[in-house]
Amino acid sequence: MSRFKRRVARIKEEISIIAVLGHFGYRVRTDGEDREQQFRCDLHGDGNDGAPSARAYPESNSYYCFGCSKVRDSLQL
């Protein structure tokens, strides 16, 4: 594994998806840290998401948006 890939893997391990989303203003509930959390994603459509359309998965440190149909992690926001 290259040094770059090791660094990327380390960042993904050390920075939680919940913390990254919170930093960018996404309101993700923080109770129940080890279960999926829903939030509103503004990365699709007109940017106004009326209802939670994305779900964060702390165990895999990623999230899936049902509106965007994309999986993202802490480096792919």
C-alpha cells in the first residue's frame, strides 16, 4: 500500500463522519453514536431538502443519500 493510501486510510479511521457532517452544518443527531443517523442532504436537487434524505453510518464511517444515490465518507463530502 502506498504512503498516500495509508494516510487516507488513517484519516478515515480517525475522523468520524458525524464530526465532519457537524462541522459543515449538517444537523445529525449525536445520541446513539453507534447506530445510523438521518439528516437532510443539500447536495442534490435545488439544495433545499425538506425531509431527511441521508443516513450516516458511524460503524463504516460513511453516509448514503437516497436523493443523490451516493455513498460518501469523511473525505468525499
